[in-house]
Amino acid sequence: MPKPFRFAIQAKSADDRTAWVEQARMVEDLGYSTLSLPDHFDGQLAPTPALMSAADATTTLRVGALVWCNDYRHPVTFALEMATLDLLSEGRLELGIGAGWMKSDYDVAGITYDRPGVRITRMYESIDILQGLWGEGPFSYAGDHYTIDSLDLRPKPLQERVPILIGGGGPRMLGLAGRYADIVGVNPNLHAGVIDEHTAADATAERYAEKIGWVRDGAGARFDDIELQIRVFIAMITDDREGTAEALGPGLGMDAGQALESPLAVVGTVDQVVDTLIERRETYGFSYVTMGAENIESFAPVVARLAGT
């Protein structure tokens, strides 16, 4: 049984508080489920305070990062910040967490860019710690990267279980995401630390079918309980679907046909986009669709047609 569609907007910045609040309210008013931010050092708003501001200005909008980078914060500090955000947003937090991938962030901040296996192990230790600290009573932990000594962290989140979103593009990350996450974001493989021609080659329809298999293998019997999320990077409402794909395809390193089939792109009239998203839900299971802030108004008719169905 397919999960109902949800739609999210990933924003990045605003000129001032008024513009940010108006954007958050528009996202909510147009039927989107969630507002998220990335977590980089390239001129964006800091995700945690910006999301608290958005939650304070809305009533139903869920908030989260896509995704908070584990290496930029200690899990005890992060657990307290996230519990506070969930409490003050009245239970609207979706906790997206990642192992870190953008090497330039690490370079400018002077943070050691460890090999992927180390970053992934460290992230999963953090997830264990977050969930332990949000439980009742003192929590202790002794891992390869973190040690917690009998800490009874308060406040606790308002939600009994804060939904955890884990994104990934490779077999290990997606397999573990299938095992641990409530929401799995399926991405191109970013192991190189940059977006390049290898990223495009990993974004074909065939590769995404293989990636869903990795999630399924990791999840086992719980696969049907997982919500599958996709970040669409090229989203356009247009009467010229094929012509637009021919123009955009080279930017993805694909021909027009491959671009139209890639889950990272959705192009066409409202009817064509609706049909494409329904087909992709049937093929891959993607029911949670995230787009950029530039698409808030143009994709509102699609959201109105599909959200909750």
C-alpha cells in the first residue's frame, strides 16, 4: 500500500526576518508538509534558529534540516538543541542527520575530513546517543568516538518518537538507513565530497532502482514502514516537456530521455508532473518529495492535487 504524498520545500536564506517568516507561512498555506534547510557554510541561515523562527510563525508546518551534519556538533549538544526545538515547535521536528559530505565545508572550518567509513560510524553512534538521551533516566555510552557518563538530559522532546531522516547514496549508507531511519532520503553518491560528473552518472533511473534495493536489504521486514524521500533538483512546470529536457539534460550529464526518467528531475505540465510522481511512487516508493524554494508557487497546483493522496 503506497504512502500518501507529502511535499517539502528546502529553503536557504532570506533578506530579513519578515521575508523568512512570510516564506514559511506561504509554504504552509500552499499545502506543503515541511520546511527544511541544508547545513553548510556557504551563506545560508543557520538551520536550528531559522527553523525555530519558521515554526513559531506557523501552526502545522513541520521543520527539519536536510540534513544536519553530525561532524559539526557534539551529540549531547545536538540532543539538547533538537529536544528544545521539538518542544517549542509543539512536536513538529523531523530530524534529518547526515555523516557529512561537502569537503569544502570541512576545509574552510578546519575540520578533519575523515574517510567515509569513519564519518558514517560516528554518525550512527550519535543517533544511538540521541535516542538514549531522549529516553527516561540517566544514559551512558561508550563508543569508538563518543563517551557519555550517566547523563539525564532534559528537556525531552515532545514527540514520543522524533522521526529520523537519513539520506544516502551508497550501499552501506542506504542499508544502514533502511535499518535505522523512519524516513530514508535516496540521493546520488557523494563520496567524492563534490558534485561532479560522477554524481550525474549515479542519478539515472536504473541506479535509483538499485538504491531502493539497498534500502530494502537493510530494512528487511520493516521496509513497508519506511517513508522514502527524494530531493528533486530540477523541477519545472512547462508546456514544452521534451524541449526543456533537451536543454536541461546536459546539466545533469544526460540526454533528454535520461533526464526525464531521472528521479532528480520532474518537468512538464501540471498533469504530466502529477502522472510522473504517481508513476515514481509506484516504481520506487517515493512519496515524500522535496524541492527548492524557487518552486514554492509554481508547484502549488501539484501539491494541491497530490498531497495526502
